[in-house]
Amino acid sequence: MTDIAIIGAGVAGLICAQRLTKAGYSVLVVEKSRGLGGRVATRRLYGTWADHGACYLKPKGELFRNLVDLLCDRHILQVWNNQTQPQSAPRYIAPGGMSAIAKFLAQGLQIQLHQRVTAINHTLENSWCLTLESQEELTAKALVMAIPAPQALTLLAPLGGSVLDQGFLENLSAVEFSACISAMVGCPATSQLLPHWQDQKFPDDPILRWIGLDSSKRPHPQQPVFVLQSSANFAQLHLESSDLELVAQDMLQQAAQILALPWLTTPEWMQVHRWRYAFPSRPWTNSVLSGKTSPPLVCCGDWCGGYLVEDAIISGLAASVEINHHLAQLPLPDLDFGETLADDFIYSNPI
């Protein structure tokens, strides 16, 4: 039995887990993927990295600014200069891949990776029981679901109105997401006429949403590497395709035509990732969605109150407050990402 189980090792889940762990609770994070970060995702391939989720950070609020400053001090983030718009607000990237942010936030936490939760039940002892794909069962006094709302709904809907408030389930089902297909391509090192830009947006294109020269983030790139993100409509049309590389070829053809880079259509290698829940198109209005049940259940993520990494941080902090209120009401540490927190962590959008 653990005090708190958190499903999802994205930014919101990790922030929530850090705060509750430092308060003194036993916290277990369960993540279905092999890596951390959720949509703050990096794939290692062909001797380099490619950020196929959130590709950079553009902090707005003071809380997020403090975290970015801390990560810059730790040499995890650095400014990604915008040569085409030198006067624009700075954007921050991770030379070692954006998932380095999640690895930093995960220090000192108890996390089980590659463990998909297949069922959630309410026990007679008034606790939550999580069944994993491996048939292992975990019990917890409280539950935080830091995953996209549709995934949370799939697990919670079988509990029905006998355990959960019907209004909670209706609010959860009202949250909507847009999909995205991300293509990562490596081009020959001899490619001529490399672009002078770091990225380009295509707000009105039917196929493409964004393209970035991902290799411009790396200290010593061996070849040009691009990441392409599709439009929401294009992704929805091809989300169930059995041949994603063929879909990505359409994206490459479009990019090559728009940007006058014909060699983009013949990369040396390519990998494709489908994001079913890339962008919250209809987010929940508040920073958390509470199940209003005993034992406590709270949903959080960037879809609560917004759609950015910054919103995920705020939501994760709010979830820790909500859960603590229903448990021992321990003093929660002030995660202002200042020097004290930096010392603590030592021990321990784009999409």
C-alpha cells in the first residue's frame, strides 16, 4: 500500500509527485511508456536525438521562468536563437533532448516505467486498486491521474456513478484533443543550401503545422535532422493508417514544395510517431478536475486550464494541494524553483 499513486510521468505528474514526496508521503508514479516526460519527448536514433513532442519552451509566467532559469543554470536548457526574428522572445531548447527536463524533475522519485494500468477499482478498505498489464496489483490511499482526459475516462468510466460523481465523468468526457503526426528525418550531410531558419510555422496549411531544424539544437550535428508536425485535420484523416511512413512522405513532399528544399523528399532515414492526444482543443477550465470521492481522486495535466507545459506545471502543483487537503494535510514545500529547490533536486509548445 502506498499513500498516493500517480498515473503518468509527464511534467504534471512529476511535479505533483515531487511536491508530495517532499512533504513526506509515499508516492509511486506509474508510466505506460519506456521513458519520462509525456509529450516532452525525445527519441534517440542514428547517433543523435530528435524532439518529436514539445520542441522548445517559451516561458510566460514567473513560476515557469524560475524553472527555466534553474534548468539553464544546470546546463540542461539554453536559448535557441531565432535568426529570422532576432527581437522575438527567447525560446529554450535542451541540447540533450527535451526529455532531459523530465529526467531532472524525476530525480529521487519512485517510478515504474513500461507499466500500463488496465483497470482501476475501489476496494472495501476504501482505497484504490490499480491492475497493471502484468497482472500486478497496486493499492493506494489516493490517486492522481496525470494523463490525457480520454485515457483517464477509459479507466474511470467502468466505475460508474456508484463510485464517481456523474458530473465528474461528464466533465472528463467533455475535454477534447487534436491529434498530430510527427516525422523525424535525417538528411545527407552533403545536402546543399541548408535553411538559415530554425523553424517555420504553417498556420493555414492543410498538411503541415510546423517544421524545425532539430539538428540546430545539437552541439555537433553530424547531419541535418528535421522534425515535421502535421496539421490536426491531416492527422485525424490518417491517424489509423497502417503505414505511417507513407503518410510522412506526404508531409515531406509538402514541406519540400513550400520551402523549396527538394532533397527533403529523399532522407537517409525516417521515423514517425502518432500523437492521439497532442493538443487540448477543448480543455477543462480549472487547474485540476477532482473526482469528489473518497478515497481522493484528482485529474491533472496541461489540459486543465490550458495546453502548454507551463499549464502542466501549474496543474501538477494544484493537484498536490488537492490531494494533500484530503489526506494528512502535511506542510507542502514551496516549489518556487529557487536555490533551495535546486539543492533538493541534486539529491534526489509546439506540442
